[in-house]
Amino acid sequence: MMQFLIAAPSSGSGKTTVACAVLAALKKRGADPCAFKSGPDYIDPMFHRSALQVDSHNLDLFLSNRDMVRAIFARYAAGHGAAVCEGAMGFYDGQGLTTRASAWELADTLGLPVLLVVQPKGASVTLAAQIQGLMNFRKNSHVSGILLNDCSEKLYKMLKALLERETGLPVLGYLPHLPQAAVESRHLGLKTADEIADLQEKIALLADALVLDWQRLAVLTEKPAPEALPGAAAPTSVRIAVAKDEAFCFTYAETLDALRDAGAELVLFSPVQDAVLPENIGGLYLPGGYPELYAQALSENKTMRTSIREAVNAGLPTAAECGGFLYLGQSLEDTEGKSWPMADVLPGDGIRVGRLVRFGYAEMTAKADSMLFCAGETLPIHEFHHWDSTANGTAFTACKNEKVIEDKRKDTKTSESTALPCEQSYIDWNNSVARKNGKLYFAIEIKDFIDAYNYCYYQDYGKKYIQSLVTWYSYKQDFGRLKGDMCYEYTENKKILTLPTVAVYTIKHTKNIEAITVNFDDHSYTEKMYKKYEKLCFYCLKMLFPNMEKNKITSLYKKLNKKAYDHIFQTEKGFHSYNLPSDLYYRDGVGIYPYFAYGESVRMCIIPVDQKLIRSYRKKGVRLHRLDERKMKGK
């Protein structure tokens, strides 16, 4: 049985294209291949299954341990003539800046020979050096052969001799440049297979164009078929309704099989097309997908929304992830920004962010017992969000730092005061700006602000500074431009009233941030207190602009504070009124301005900005200062 893994030096090398071509060619030759994809990828297996009619499964060494991955591979490879694994990202690229869960670790776990997909554009001898580096980076790289992608026949013949001489590896074939067989992309990876016109014809073109030394490939990759562990499925004990249609299509086949093995009868239904939930069910599973593309259809299916809302509220055990979670919310924005009513089971609105919000592996820890988890129990997850919710819940904490996760897996204890307290490292504030009902806001929650600030603080002090939101003051704004918004204010010690504070203002009924202020009570000035204020300013700016040099950060907040004293507002023009700043410093979506009014605090104010606001401020006489990259880096 031929068994091998297709990998590449980096993303964008054409692994998926080559893998599809190889699978189609194997199928044409009667080899009855099966496919596997490294990592948390729904899309590529959907291609394999829908376009190629090839059995395909995921192998993820972060979400599963090595023994489970071996068992999955053996189970689904059994009975096939060939097993083709497709790696993710670059060959050694895994979680964070490690090789964990990488394509290399998968090859090492399964003992698979690796075929490197290399694009020869713009290089010749350097390709040999690159391949040599990949071969020698780990003691057992498993690199066994080379495939050239997007390569002409003439160039292939030239490079084949060169690469084989310099690397000692066989060059097994090539795939020529075929623009007519290109597959378009979309925000969440590749388009679903059912949506791509003439996809099967395109893959057939790839298979026909593929030049491959099949005899040599067989010699390199022939291995005994893995033995699947015997097992008996539990007797059916419950019916579970599983959403499966064009809007909810991101399911791992292994997950569904695990439910069946545990005794579940899975009843597929469509929230888009069906009128109500299936009858006699004891559970509901709503996976991810593209609900934002079908928001109108989902919304207009009122009977289904009502059926789900009533069932969940009546106590039906329900698990929803990603798009399924958004569907259970109050509303969902479509790709045009129009909001549509959803199932209204959970609080919060699904909003279009316009960028990748959170991405990568993480680990979640349950704060309390629930249907699926006990308090303190952890679970590995993967995130990939272009849409977000205004109410993501507080039942779990998340950690994304690979060192912390690894330490937790080794059962090492880390004190709360010194652990790196981050759900993410840095936040892309510049690209998180959104507008709703005429108000600009950052599509970022206070919890994320706390984590991001503490991440920056930790780099210098080895501990976090800002504590959880339960320790903050909170009150509702009842006047001025922030009327209806909530203010959350943090101070290091509530007993010392003169300590500087951080205040976060959130949009009404959400935790999305409208403004952040760093505040100092000038009436009780002491040098010690002012130093604390400057430190707060420093790390807020560091959080916003992580690439800015320290001396430039210091220079900026000193300049801001000087301008605050140079331009003092009268008392009646307090912070909450519609007064304009004297100066606005900005970069992309982030604006910062100084503020001081008689009877109030000195403030460094952080607000979201867009071009509309910038133009408005310019017309009204606000002095604008753009923070360009050169100045930020001190060049």
C-alpha cells in the first residue's frame, strides 16, 4: 500500500493542488486512494470527498494525542490501495513557534515518507540549498522525494538533474502551469467544493497534466497497510440532530463517527431548508460553516428558528460551535453588513469584523461544571474567526501561549501572579474598527484588552498588572456623548483614591470598546503617583503599537501629556460632552488625544478612528498627527 505525506517549505506552494492531482490520478489508475489532512482543516477534506469522491479525514496532533492519530489513520486507511496525507503550512511549522502538530511531526508519528512540493520560480541552485536545509533540520526528516509545481517541461528536465545531484533525492515529477484549473479562494480558506463551477473538470485537467514516475513512487512509499484496532459500537441509545447543509458544513467526519461509536443515531437536518427539528431527538449539534452567506435564508425560516429556540429553552442538550454559535444568537450580519434575526437562544449579535479576529491553537479551561465539562477541565481548540459575537460568554478562560499550554500539559504549576496571562499576545487594534448606529468602536472586548495589556506588562515585569473585570468599578453613563454606555474603571488599590486609573467605555448592551482613557488626578499630585500614571500610559501605547521603540513610546506620551496641560477645557466642556480635542495622533484605526479639564483628571484618550472621522476633525480645526512606521520604529 502506497503511503506518503505531501508537504512544502511554506504555505502557498500548491500542496492542495498537487494533492488533488495525485489523488485524482491514483483514482484513475484504480488504486482506490484515501486522503488525510494535517491540522484543523474542514475545507480540503471537503474537496477530497465532494470533488474527488475520495474518503478523507483529519489528523491533528494538537487536538488528538499520537496514539489517537495513529488509530484514526489506521481505521480510515484500511481497505484502500493508497493513503495520501496533505500537510499544513510549512513543513516544520506547528503551534506557535514550535514544530508541535506540524506536518513533520505527523510524518514522524506515522512513519510516512515525505514528498516535498517545490515551486521553482526565480531560483535554481538555491532550491537545492533550501531542500538540503529541510532534509537536515531534524535528524529524521522523512523527506524522500521532490515534486515540482507550476513548472514547465523544459525547466523540469534541467532542474531534475541538478536537484538529484545536489540533494540525493529523486525528483519524481512535476505539475505544469494550468491557470484554467485554478481554484478561487474566500475569507475562510477555499470555497466549498459544491460551490465551485466545473471543479471536477478542473481536477481532471490537473490529473491528466501531472507527470509522475509511478514506479519509482511505489518503491519509495510502499508500506504494509496499517492494522485498524478492533472495536464494537455501543448500542444506539439516543438520537442527535446534526445540522448539515450549505450553511453548516464544517464537521469532522471523525467527530460524527465518534458519536456513532458511542451509541448515537445521527439525524441530519437543514436549518435553511427544513421547517422544524427532527422528531424524538435527545440532543442537538450545530457545527460551523458559512451562516453569514445564508443569513437571510436562515432568518426567513422562522419556523426552524422557533423550533430550535423552544427546544433549547426546554432543556434539549445542545452543542454549537463557530457558525452554529452565531446562529443561536440574537442577530447575524451578512457579508453586506445587514443584520438578520437569528434563533435568539443566546445573548449577543454576530458581527462582521472584516478581518481575521483570532487564529490558531489555544486551550480552554472550564470555570464551572457544565453539560460537557467539569470545573478546571481543559480542552484543546482551534480558532479561525472573521465574524465575532458581542457576547462570547464567560464560562471559560483561554490560553494561546504555547509555553503555558506545554507547561500545563506537563502538570507544572504556575502561580496566578506570574503566569503569562494572555488569551492572545498582541491585538490588531488598527484593523478592528467597526461602526454601528453611527458609533465607532473597537470590535474587542474588555477581557481582550486586559489580556493584551498584561501581555505587554509581563514582558518587562514577569507578572500581570490589571486584574480580572470583577475587581473593576462599573457604572452607566447617563449624559453626554457616551450616554447609555457603560464605564469600567480599574485602579491598583481601591483604598487609595489618588492612584491613576484606566477606564474602558463600552457600547450599550455589549462589551465592545468605544474609548479607553488613562486618568491622573492632578489635584493630588505627587511624583510617585505621576510615575504610576506614566507607566499606565506607556503600556497602553505598547499594547496599541507593539513595534514602536520604547524611547518613541515615552516621547509620545510625554508629548500628549504636555499638550493636555497646554489645552485645558473649561469645566462645562467635560470629557463626556461633545468637545473636540486640540490634537489627534492616529495610525490606521487607532486615535489618541490628550485631555484636561478644570475639576477633572488629566487623561490620555484612546478612540477608534476611520477616514470619515479624520475628515470631520480636520474640517473642525483639530490638529492631526499621523504616526507613520518610520517614526514609530525610530528610523
